[in-house]
Amino acid sequence: MAKSFYDVLGVSKDASADEIKSAYRKLARQYHPDLHPGDEEAANKFKEVSEAYETLSDPQKREAYDNPSPFGGGGGFEGFSGFGGGFGGGGGSIFDSIFDMFGGGGGRSSSSSRRESVGEDITLDLKLTFEEAAFGVQKEVTFTRDEPCTTCNGTGAKDGTKFKTCGTCGGTGRVKYTQETPFGRIVSERVCSTCRGKGKIIEENCPDCNGKGINRRTVKLKVNIPAGVETGQVMTVRGEGEKVANGRAGNLQLVIEVTNHPIFKRVGADLYVDLPVTFIQATLGEKVAIPTLKGTELQFSLSEGIASGTVLKLKGHGITTKRGTGDMYVTVLVDLPKKLSKDQKAKLKELADLFKSDQYDKIKEFNKKNKQ
């Protein structure tokens, strides 16, 4: 026995629209052809999942799927057992008819018939360099999506004309049914199961889409990434998701991932960098070159005797975002030489003898505390 659409998506027959959508998204990502190139089994599974979702996500199609005939699967009143067992019409169809009789169902029917078809969103991961994220960039993304067949204009019929008016509903897409109930004769209206609410029946399938009205196509799209984006942010490109015939396209969701920079780190709009300097530069307070993200250098004079670990704030040299420009925080790290020659060591000792103990602030402070 073939699986029902509910079984394909792994949901119950009374699943909500949100539950159906969530199940579809999970399975679509699992079996998407882009993730399994050349895998026919995955492609068939993706097609099966998409077909199930196409029907169950549309209220009219779902109703027609659940109720393929005026009397559902129960065959008249064979399933009747008080009010708890239903009337065999499948999922409370008699009660729907009662609502229709008193005006309660008419509004729901008209609302469903007017409901716009909407394509699914497509989610892609977009990797950016540190600089691209900081300054903004135009990127080209390549992906596949459903698009209405251009040969038949999304109708599924050859040349867009090879279809006829549905003889069951007369082109309205709705069919009235009469049922005898304990409350009397009730006339109800449902989606036509022959044309599934379209009002038309294809006489000859379009050769390009095989009657589906939709083709899978590879798309190359250029998108402008604004300056200041960060890892984890989601950029929405409206109308560039899955497209549907006679409906609104879904959106393209770009999940941003920014690669690390070899020397800079970022917190919000602020930049952080560790700057190694020689002990001579730190002792004498010499001018040093501080790199910037733009590839230039800032000339900055250190204060004489600056301690290792001192943080310098360079205002306005961070990342520019919509909320303003951040700052750059430079941590000075005094780098001591290693593998000294005998001559170098001797000269350093000679130099050390020239200094007085009270010229070392930290040592002076430590000795003072030690004597207390």
C-alpha cells in the first residue's frame, strides 16, 4: 500500500499547518538534491516530500485529499454511532455542512478559495571574509529553486492552452453535495476532487514540465551585503525563494558566517588587536605603526616606559555600521628578546648598572609593600 501524504511527512492526519510546514522543512533539507548530487534515491525522496507538502499545505487541496468523494471513506452512514463516531464523511464533514447551513462555513470556504499560494523560503549559508563583513560586499550566490514553467506559463498544459473546463464543477472548482442527516437534508460545498479546485483539466501535458507547471532551475543571484554584518545574522532577500504559479514567491534567507582574521578580533562594532613592541620601544616611548583593517597603518607614539598589557583606545577606528562607527582597542605587549649572545648579555648588564632601583615603578612598589 502506498504511503499517505501524512505518512510521507511523518505527521498525524490532524496535524496543524505549522506542524506540516515544520516537518516538510526538516525533510526537504535532509533530502535536498543540492546536498546529494547524483543520488537518485534522495532526489525521489525530495520529490515525494515536496508533492506531499504541496497538497497538505494548501487548505483546498488538503480538503480534497482527505475527502475524495461525497461520502468519504465511510460510505454513507455506515460509520455512524451516535455523535462520537462521526457520519462516515471523513473528519467531521457533516458538521461542516451544518455550519454551512447556518452561514458559519460560507466564510471559511470563501476565505480558503481566496488564500494566496506562497512559495517556500530557501535557506543558504553565506561565508564572508572578515573584511567583506566589515565593509560590505556584493556576492553572487548559486542555488536551485522551483519556478513556473515558461513554456506553459505555469498551467501544466501544452502551449498553455491544452486544457478544458472541468465537467464535474463546471469550472468553479467547487462542488455541492446533498446529504441526509439526523437534522434533515443538508447541502454542502467542497473543493472539486476532479480538478482539485482549479476548475480546469489538462488535456495534454506540457512536454517541458510534464504537466506540473513547475520546473527546477539553477539560479545565479547577486546580492548586496551591507557593512557590519556578523556571524549568525540572517539576511532576507524577499521574493527570491521557491516560486509558485499564480502566487507569491518565498524568500531567500542567507545565514551569515564570517571567517576569523589573523590579527583582528571583533566585538560588535569595536576592533581588538594585540601589538607586540620591543622592550626598547616600550622603554623609550618610541613611535610605532599600528595596522588598520583597511590595510593602512597609524603612527602612534608610546608613552615612555609603557607597561606590557596596557590597552590603548583609538576612537573611530572600528567598524562602521548603521548604528555608527566603533573604536579600536590596542593591547601593547612588550616582547623580550631570546637567545642572546654573550656580547649582547654583557652589554645589557653594563646598561642595567646605569639604572637606579627607584626608576622601576613596579619593583619599587613591590619592595615597599614587602617591607610593611
